[in-house]
Amino acid sequence: MIEICNLFKQYEHQPLFKDLHLVVEKGSVVAIIGPSGSGKSTLLRCMNGLEAFQKGYISVDDQRFCGVLERGYNKGQEGITIKNIRRKVGMVFQQFNLFPHMSVLHNITVAPIFVLGVDQAEAESNAISLLRKVHLMEKAGKYPVQLSGGEQQRVAVARALAMKPEAMLFDEPTSSLDPEMIEEVLLVVKELVSEGMTTIIATHEMGFARDVSTRVLFLDKGEIVEQGKPQEMFSNPQNDRTKAFLSRFMK
Amino acid sequence: MRRFHEWLIFIIMEYKYFIIRCIVMLQMCFSGIFFSINHAFAYQDTLDKIKSSGVITWGFDAEGGAPYVFRDSANPSKHIGFEVELVAAIARELGVKVRYFQNAWDSILLSLQRGDFDIALNGIEITPDREQSVLFTRPYYAYAEQIVVRDSDNRIHRLEDLRGKKVGTLYNTEAKRLLEAMGGIAVNIYSGQVEPFKDLLLNRIDAVFVDLPIAAYYTMPNPQLHMVGDPVGDGYYGIALRKEDASLADELNKIIEKLLRSGELKKIYSRWGLWNVAQEKLFLHEGILKNYAESPPSSSEKAPIVLTKFLPTLLKGALVTIGISILSMMLAVVLGLILTFMRLYGNTWLRMVSTAYIEIYRGTPLLIQLYILYYGLPSIGITLSAFVVAILGLGMNYAAYEAEIYRAGIQAIPKGQTEAALSLGMSGRLTLKRIILPQALRITIPPMTNDFIALFKDSSLISVIAITELTKSYGILAAASMDYFKLGIITALLYFGMSYPLSLYARKLEKKLKSHDRNL
Ligand SMILES: Nc1ncnc2c1ncn2[C@@H]1O[C@H](COP(=O)(O)OP(=O)(O)OP(=O)(O)O)[C@@H](O)[C@H]1O
Ligand SMILES: [Mg+2]
């Protein structure tokens, strides 16, 4: 469903991805692991049209994006392509990024109403059922400042789901949470995966990656060093860099 | 030795501004001390002082001062005018030299009283009000008020025809009092004499009513203007002295008499086209002065009625100030938003235009901008009314500051907000409207309120373009009553009473916003 081909990306003459290929089939769950600075966030952001790149393309179904971005959004055909990709692929950020001036309910309905043209009543009833799904029914009228980090992240998931995406990208969804809140967010992701949602998740939660993913991908210095089924990767890594990285985690 | 030298240079370079400030302050202290010695401890008779120092210091205002005293356009370092020649003749008779002291006309009598100069001689009309605070010599010129209209205009022939018209006159003059006494005239008050004639030529006003010498000087060389009707009223210019300088007054009276009888005065005035039969009255000066003394017209109702009499005028001025502040702030907000969008989201060209606008408006004085709008634009064929100029001038100036506030507000919104909105499929425009602007607005309200307070106070600058707002009302009332202190306090209180609630409000908003941020 998602195909990354020949991806080349550099930050100020510092190449990050030199020639990256990745294919994600419909219904698969890909966990991206790797040390800090390896390019996990950048890869996900490229897939959502938030980051420009210099060579190669990323295609989602029949939509192909070639990496040219003018201040975050494009005009013309490129712009339509990016928008279509973003509608098919939802994204959840490490920092939640809820809209602080809107209630939880409004956070979830704003995009369906103004982007998809859904009428308000329908958007709200849909939002309520999404809130039930993330176990936050009673928080509909609250504002983001009144929620804990874990609750905010679950609202962010509901907000992305409200656009009825076909795939979800999670960029370290639990990294800025206190330990006791990590589980509640991971539970929500697990439930989503069990419903068959195509998912790509960058994470430092190795146990979670092993349990839910269909494929694990080890990224280091912008390079996919090794990938494979989770059991094989975690119990029997082939590459030395993977071994070194995992040994630090398995202690 | 070399080291000491370097050290000295280092100190001077590092602390040059501090050193300069110290020197200036020391200088101020010393002149302050000398000043007080002069005037408090060792009072010296001014006539003796003039004689012993060989110098008489003359206070005047040369700004737009033709034909009294002004700068020679052929040689701008030189003062010319009939009063220059008169003062030269007086100094010659006294056997002393003249030292020139330029002083704003509005405050010339105050400066005289403060002791900045020995005599004030600059078309100062002898009035009972003024006689209460200064001593006048016998008159040296008999003036009358003259109507000037455009040559193409034949509606106005005499004083009565001015009713229902817009008439320009000068700040704190007999002509102004005459017009106001007549009633039914829209009086536009100017502080410089060139401006009313400019506005007359630009159709902003229908007539100018000023002292004859001024009318004659500006009308004669200009075929588009002409004087109509006979000169109205009669009054006299006298030399103003401090109350205690009776001996100087005696001496000057003798000199004026001598210049009159010798025909020298007539020669000077004739050279400037100012001699007329009315001047014959100068010979009868005792009778004239006595006349004033016997019938003091308004002086009895002067002193204690400050509040009841002056407050309505001040309040009217305050209303104008409020109206203009609100309208220009509205303009500033709208224009500021446009500038911000151009700068943040426009193409290269729009960005350059917006940046240039902001930098130019912030880098030049508001006063100059007002002058250019009001007196400069007409020369390229755009003539705006004073009211429009006031709103445009303030609004366009503050738009530059608002734009900077909005830009800061928008840029203060974390990038994650935009990315979250975009990732939900929102367009750039929708993101701006629904996500960025509502959050930026909250941040910008406190600085905007502060800016509004600043604009409110800056609106006093528009008093230079013939709008009678609060500051101008104060200037007019204070000049008429010579009570700069009490009226000043009242006016300041009015400004304060209007701006303080706003600044309280701004502070409250700021606090609220801060506590909100803490929750985040
Ligand atoms: N805006 C930027 N400008 C320049 N370099 C950047 C920028 N953003 C990221 N980088 C660089 O790109 C590399 C990859 O960054 P990225 O954030 O994708 O890593 P990551 O794997 O997500 O790390 P983490 O686990 O800390 O989130 C890093 O070396 C980083 O320094
Ligand atoms: Mg990251």
C-alpha cells in the first residue's frame, strides 16, 4: 500500500537517507527501531508530506509524491497529491500536538467538518464513538490542558482516526509519557492493529514491537540495516549494529 | 607612558556615552546654579544688566514669522523682518548689541517670565489678560485684522459673511477671539502662519482672518489670494517685559517715541509695506493705554473659574481624541494584518513590500509622516482633510507596529500545531484560520492593548494639523489663561483617566494568559 523508492534526503548538505527502499503491504504492522538520530521521525514525516526530500518518490496507492515542498504545503497537482496522501495516512506525534484552544470533541471534529465537509451532528456522533474506542468518553467537553499526557495522546489517536485513514503512522507515541501512562496508549494502538489497520510505528518499546508488529525494521544513520519478523530479529539478529543496539535494550 | 595612553583611550572609547552624559549633566547643573543666582539670590535690574553687559537679549519666534522676523531665504543664517530692524534701532539707541533668542511663540511670555531673555517683541498684542502677567511698553505698531480669501471666491466681502464658513486663524490671537465671539464660524486654529494660507489655497478652508501684516505679506505676492473688506478691530503690538522691569520700560518708551518722531519707524514700516494711517495713533499712546485700563473687558471673570469654564472645552477635545484613537486603531489592526500576511505568506515581492513598509514606518518620526501627509501630498495633487490625515497618519504608523506584534504572535505558535493540522489534511489557509490565528490572537491581545494606549497618547501629535483634540484644547486654553500648571494637571488627569483602565485591563489579560501557559 505504501511504497518508498530510491529515497534520498539531506539536511543542509548532510545526507540522511541515501537510497532507501521500503514497501508496506496493506494490513501489515511495521515497527521501526533504531538509535536516536537514526532518522525514524524523518522517515515517517516524509511519508506524510511534512518533510521535503531530494530524490526518489513515496507513493500511497495511486498517489505519488516526489518530495518538493514549499513551506509545508503545495499548490496545484503536487498539493492535491499531498492532501490525498495525508487523508489516507493519519499521523500521531510524540508531542500529541492537540489544539489547545479547542475542546476534546472539537479537536476531533474540526478536520472532518472543514476538510471532508461532514455535517456537525454526524461528525460529533462519530467523535463520540471514537472517544469510546480510546476509553475517553467522559472527557469530550474538556480542554487539552485538563488532560494527562496519556489521555492527550489517546485523543490525538482519535483525532487522526476521525479522518478514516487507511494507514496510521505513530512517531514514538509514548516517548514523552510517564511510565504509568504508556500502557493505556499502547493498548489503544494494539486494539487498532487487531482491527487490521495498516500501521507504521517508530518506538523504543521493544516488547511492544515484538508483540504487535508483523515486521521489525532496524534503522541506523538513515540506513535500513536489517529487517525481518520480530521473533527472528529480537532472538537472532544478524548484523553487528543490530546486536549492539538490541543488547543495550535487553539488559 | 604608552600604557597609560592606551588605557585612557580604552576608557574613553568604552565609556564615551557615559562621559558625554556626565558632561551634559554637569553643564546643566552649573547653568541651573547660575540661573538661580541670577534670578533668586542676586536680582539685578534688567536695564543695568543690559547696559553693563552691552547686550540685550531678544525673544522671538522666527518659524513662519514673516514679515515680523524670519530667516532670509537668500541667506538662511540671517534674520530679517520689520521687527529685526526695529530691535536693531532700539539696541543702537541703548548703545548695546542684540542677542537673538529663538523661542516658540506659544510660550514666549512664559519664557520671558522665566528670565530666558530681556524683552519679548514679536507681534505680541497688548491685551488686558496679558497685562496681568507682563509689563508692556507703549505700542510700536497698530494692527487690525484682515480677511483673506481665494481670488476665485466671491461669497465673502466682510466679517459677517464668515458665518457658516470655515475660517483659519492663528493660535492665541485677537483675530481668533473675534471670530469666536461672533459665533457660527468653524474656526480652524493654526500655530504657524504659513499653514492657514496653504490650506486656503487647497480649499480646506474658506478664508483666513489674521493680523494685517501677516495678511499683507502672504497675499501681495500671490495672485490666487486677495484681501477683502476693511481691516477690522484695532489693537497694538507692544514690547513685553517682566513686571519688575519698570526702568527698562521707561527707557524703551523714550526710544520708541524718539523713533516715531524722527520718522525712522515710519521708514522701517514703509519698507515692509506696513505703514498706514492707523499708525498715526501710535503718537497718542497714553490715551490708548488708559483706555484699556478703564475698560478691562474680561479680566473680572478670569481667575477662579477654571473648572466650570474650561472643562467643557477640554472634554470636547477628549472626545475628539477618543474618536480619532479608535478609528486609527481599527485601521492599524486591519492594515497590520494585511502586512503580516504579506510578510509571512506572500511571494518574494509582497514580502519585500511589507518589510519595507514596516521598517520605514518604524524608522521615521510620526510627526514627519503627518507633515508629509498633510502638507506634502497636496503638492502632488492629493489633498486630504485634517481628519482623514489624522486617522491615516496614526493608523498607517501603528499598522507597522501591529504587524510586528501579529508576526511575533503567529511565530510563537509551535510548529507542531501546523504539522498536526496539515497531517489531518487541512489546507494552509484552513490551518491559518482555524488553528494558528485563534491561538495567535490570544497572545497578541495584551501587546495590542498596550499599543492602543500608546497610540492614544501619540494622538496628541495630530494637534499640529489643525485638529482641536485634547492637547490642542489644552494649549489654546492655557495660552489664553496663562495657566499652564492647573490646566496641564487637569489635561494630564484626563489622559490618565482614560488610559489607566485600559492598562489595568491589559495587565489582567497578560496575567490570565500566563496562568494559562503554566497549565500547558
Ligand atoms: N530540521 C532539521 N535540520 C537539520 N537536521 C535535522 C533536522 N531534523 C532532523 N535532523 C537530523 O536528522 C537526523 C535524524 O533525525 P530524526 O529526528 O529523524 O531522528 P530520530 O530517529 O527520530 O531520533 P529520536 O529517536 O531522537 O526521535 C538527526 O541526525 C538530526 O540531527
Ligand atoms: Mg524522533
